Amino acid sequence: MQPTSPIGGTVAWHRFATLADASEALAEAVSIRLRALLAGQGRASLAVPGGTTPARFLAVLGGIDLAWENITLLPTDERFVAADDAASNERMIREQFAPLRDGRVTFLSFHGHGSDIEAAAAVLCARLAEAPPLDLLVSGMGTDGHIASLFPGGESGVSAAPDSGIVVARPPGLPPRLSLSPGRLTGAGWASLLVSGAVKEAVLKTALERTSPLPVDLLLARGQGLDVYWAKE
């Protein structure tokens, strides 16, 4: 069943008992789409989240036999810390995703673009401007409804420039971050959310009741639809 989201898009829910089950099903779905893209256009791009939730998904996906050399991988966002910092999304992705760890996939790193975050954002914007829209997006979501590093009420939230490619986020008390822009996220050919727990389920289901939009509403409202891979725990 694919109900229409109360804020405009079509949302397909895929429900699982555990995060491991949801992650494995999502990895299979992504691999099927990557294989079709490679057959049809010879290349594909995929954006993946950081944090702890996608670890199993990345490990399973990385074990699937695909022409990874024709796929471009990039993070949805990154903390402006050293690439080997424990808080770095890239570090986690490298540890979990074998094709990246083994150098078998093209990776657009958000690191190595200087010590000034605004200048780094400009470099990444220029890189993304030369690239086609994302083919596939896998996003996480916080309990506050943030996606990538687009936070509720933040300067890089739902009011950010939709075509900038990269936005800078400065969450209070936390390292600044680089994030894919709303336009880059919502423009993906296929988008999915990987989430777990009752709190996050409620955030997604109460979109109509909100008096102020949350960043995740950008994905819920996508005309191209959204697939939600939700785990009970």
C-alpha cells in the first residue's frame, strides 16, 4: 500500500521487526535499482547517511556483487572534523562499506577542501554543479525531524536555497557541518528513509498536524515519492 502523504507526496511504508531486517531489505532494494541504472545508463550515484543506524545497511550493500567502479558514492552530510575523527561520517562509511574501503567505488569526500568551511562548501557546490542529479538517496532522520544536517529552525533548514548543492549547518554546541542542500536531496530519482522506533514513526505520521514544517517534510512532499524502511526496534 502506498498512501498519499498529507503534505503531498506518496509514501510507501516497509515495516520490519528489527533494524537488521529493515537494513537488509533496503540493501536489496538499492542494489536492484543500482543494477537497473547501470544497465540503462552505465553509471549511477548514491548518497548515504552517517551515524550508527546505517551500519548494517552499508555492510550488506557492500557485499553485493555490482560494478562498483561505475558508481559514485557520497555522504548526505559531514561534520567539519578530521576525516579520521570518531565523529566523521566518512570514517564510519569506510569502515562499514567494503567497496569504499577497498577503493572500488568513486567517492565524493566532503573532506580535504581546506580549513574554511564556507570555502569548502563552495568547492563542493562546484563539484556537484558538474554532476547530474542524484540517482538514489538513502537518508536517516533524527527524532527532531532533521535529515542530513538540515535542522529544524536552523539556517540550513527548510528555507535554505534549494539549488545551492551544499549548505553549511552550525547546530548549537556541536561541530559545524556540510550538508547536501534541500534541492539536491529532494531531486534524487528515488529516495528512502531508514528509521526505527515509535518516536520516529510518530514524527513521520504527524506531518499534517505540524504548525511549523520539519526538514523531513521535504522528503515526505516529494512528487517522486518516498520509501520508508521502518523497524520496530
